[in-house]
Amino acid sequence: MSSIDTKLVQHIRTPFFYYNMDLLSETIQKVKTESEKYGFVVHYALKANSNPKILKLISDNGFGADCVSGNEVLKAIENGYDPDKIVYAGVGKSDWEINIALDHNIYCFNCESVPELNVINDLASAKNKVAQVALRINPNINVQTHHYITTGIEENKFGINMWELYELIELIVKLKNIKLIGLHFHIGSQIRDLMSFKNLCLRINEIQKWFINQNIDIEEINVGGGLGINYEKPWAEPIPDFSNYFALFDSLLELLPGQKVHFELGRSMVGQCGSLITKVLYVKKGVNIDFAIVDGGMTELIRPALYQAYHNIENLTSKLPKKKYDVVGPICESADYFGKSVDLPETNRGDFIEIQSCGAYGEVMASTYNSRNLVKAYYSNEIK
């Protein structure tokens, strides 16, 4: 079930990230083909994975960038993204970050509050510029995902609530260095049920009618991202169902003539192309189940500790009958584990272990906790 030849990687110091660049290229082409059917504009969300080689491959295919920090804006530009295709979101943009975006003439700020609009207007005025903005509206849609990665309900810190809109519209008229071009939405992450996106489309239609009734023209709709991947059986669905995903928005959104639809896809584009390769240090007897202690930990992949997230785990070395193991790391935290009661072939010291579906929120969230080194990344098209 793995594409990794252990003979090619056995000389590499573990742990390390491994990227299947053929799968990444295939996924990128699928996104491009399916989105271009409808004239949709796709911005890649750098927060999912900002590895330079991955960024470059995506930018070379003409995608825009979705950034959530000033440094992400700079990183996008450094890796070939056209500033006119960069959108900048985030609930807490610092002045220096806003100035970076203004200096590079990015396409649009996704604004999340009335105070933020005032600050962008003042900073743009100081530079004699007009900043294009989209209002991030909180549609108050709950989705079936982990509560840490829901973003579209009123209890979240993200977005502008509907009851704020009258005040906001009165303000925008007075802000001479702001140009309202769009509405922005993002309801959460790792969404596998397309019904959630159907509900988003219906809500967007309602909200757009409100703006029409206020005689406000909206040039574009940004529906965000959030499409999930199959963590349980990555081999069965290496590429998400982009065909039905984009078709749903095309069929349900009630667009105005000439109105463009923008997407901000991250995990769905890169999630399945990456793995964390780690090696078994010890197999330790437990009371009810044995521990497979590996040299990778939550410093390399924090999702299981942070979200109780599931990742499929494979032993790349052993062909013995299967047993159950708790696969844990070396970090001095009880939360440092990759999987509980995992069925693996009988496992021994020195075995290679693959933690799959790490292309998103793996390398990019790595840390140096316990004074560990950040690990290296290797690529299928470079290992010989």
C-alpha cells in the first residue's frame, strides 16, 4: 500500500518527510482541469504546506496563493506566485504585515472585522493606495469536523457576523482607501460531507441577496476551502473528488453576470502526497498492549496530539503476522503518540514505519521542542 522503496531510503537518517511528487503533480492537474471547467479561480493555502519545492510546483501551474501571515505573503512571492493572485486572510493582521501586502500590491485582503477595515484604510492612505478587500462573512454554519477546525459559527473568532453588516456598510462608504470587491467565506477544515458545502452555497445566495437589496455590487465570491481527504484509507482515495466538489458550487451558487468564484484549497491538494518516515527504536512491553517507540514524534507531526487525529500507519519492513501496538514517539509528553492499538506486522527495532497522509499540517507545523532538530524532506523524483 506504500509507494516507498525502503531500499532507496534506508541510508537516510530518520525521521524525515517523504513526498510523492508524481501524486502531487497528478492532484494539481486534477484541480486545474476540474476548476477550469467553470472558470473558477483557485488559490493554494500556504498554511497547509509551505515547503518551497511544493510551493514552486503549484505556482508553476498558475495557481494563486492564500496567505495568513505577512511572511506567507513574502514566501509566496519568493516562490513565483503573482501578487495579483495573492489573497491575504487572518483575524489578526499586524500593521507590518498589512504594509508588506500593500507594498507588494496583492490582489485582495479578506477582512474579518470593522477595526481591521479602519486600520487597512489608514495604512493604505499613508501610501496613497487603495486596498481591495473582501468581507469575510460568518455564515453560522456548523460542520461535522473537529471543533478546533470549525470556523463558520458565531462562537468562532473568525469573520464578520450578519448583525454587524449595517454598521460595516455605512463605514465602507466613508473609507476612501478601501475598495469592496467581494464576499469571503470559510466554514472549516477536513470536511468530507459535500452537504456542508451545499448549505454554504444556499447561505451565500441569501447573503448576496442582502447586498443586492442594499444596492451594493459584488464582483466576486470567495468560498474558501475545507475539502477533506481520506485519512482512514489513503490508498483508496489518493485524490479527493474534485469533480463533484466544483460541480456542486457551479450548480448551486446563484451568481451575478460576470461574477467570479474563488477557492482556497490546501489540505486537499497536498495532504496525500506526504508521509513521515520514522524508525523503531524499541518495542516495550506494556500491561495490555506493547509500545512501538519510534524516533519521530509530535515535534514532526502534532495532529494526533492536538486534534486526536487519525493517520494510517504501515510497517515498511516486517512481513510477519500482525499484532497491536501503541505507536509512540520519544518526546517527554504523554500526548506524544501516532496511533493507539494499531494493527502492524510484528515489529522490531530498526523497522521503518510510515505515517501516511502527512502532506498537510505535518512539516509546516513541526517544532524544535525538546531541542530537537527540524527534520529534512526528501522527494520521490530525487531519490535514486
